[in-house]
Amino acid sequence: MNKQKAAVLISGNGSNLQALIDACKQPDFPVEITAVISNKEEAYGLNRASEAGIPCHVIKHGNYATREAFDKAMHEQLLHHCARIVCLAGFMRMLSPWFVAQWQGRMLNIHPSLLPAFKGASAVRDALNAGLRETGCSVHVVTDEMDAGEVLLQAKVPILPGDSEESLHQRIHAQEHRIYPQALKMLALKLVQGA
């Protein structure tokens, strides 16, 4: 199978990265991960990538004078590893319009809410505070506007009585790990058909 090459950007634990790594091990999955890039050298996701034999790079954003200079350094690494798709998996940096333009239609993000509800970094807390009975997660195409691109897949998660932010987040994570590989597969097949 002719597989699409993808790179994953992380900042932390990398549980969604692990879900993508596991999916890519399947012979019929149309994607291979060619690189993992983190802006934090202590990110545990780097260990996950190393164990899977995937090249890792740490590019510290503090070493660059501007957001765009940092993004250009990442972009060079992505091209070096022949990536056609970029997956954000807990990557805690806002991307410059320049970078988003380079990867338009080929960059995915996972977000812990049923978009367009609860955009931003405190989505799980916001859902709890709103007193809703359910929330969930969304995989969307990245655009200039935060958490506003086309949604490819969503999964609902009930909010249970007595839920804490942590307990709710754990159940949302379980659904993220299920739908992120599915959405990546959808995008990869779409790119093949459009090629």
C-alpha cells in the first residue's frame, strides 16, 4: 500500500500520538508517521516515538525571536521527513498564519469538545461549568482561526454526576484515541483521491 507520510507535533504526554502510532502499525492503514516534533524536550511523547522507531526532534520555541521563525524551523523538519500531513496532538502553541497556509487542508487537530462549543484551552472545565449532560471531542482541519476549521469527526461523552475535570477528561481521551486515527485515515484517502 502506498502510504501517506505524516508528522505529529506534541508538547506533552502524547497519548493521542500513541493512538496514531498504533493505528499506523496496521498494514491496511494508509498513513505512516515519519517524524515527531516537540517544542518541549521533557515531553513524554518523545519516548513513545523513540520506542516506535520514529525520528524525533525537539525545537524549542524559546530559541526563536518570533513565532514565525519557530514555525519555519518546524516546517523545514517536516519537509526533510517528506510529511504531507501534520497532526497536532497536544501541541500547545498557536501557529502562525504563514505556517497554517503552508499546510492548508493537510493539518489536523483534536479538541476536547463538540465544536463549535467550547473553543480554547479550558474546554473540559467550560463544559462542566455549563452544567451540560454531555460534551465530547472533535477532529478538525486547522485554519487561522482557533478551533474553527471543518470538523471531520466527533464523539459524544456523557457528563456524569460528580465528574471532576480529570475524570471527564479521561473519558474524553478514550474517545479521542478512537476517532483521531479514523479522521487521519479519512484525510489520507481524500488526499490520494485528489492527487
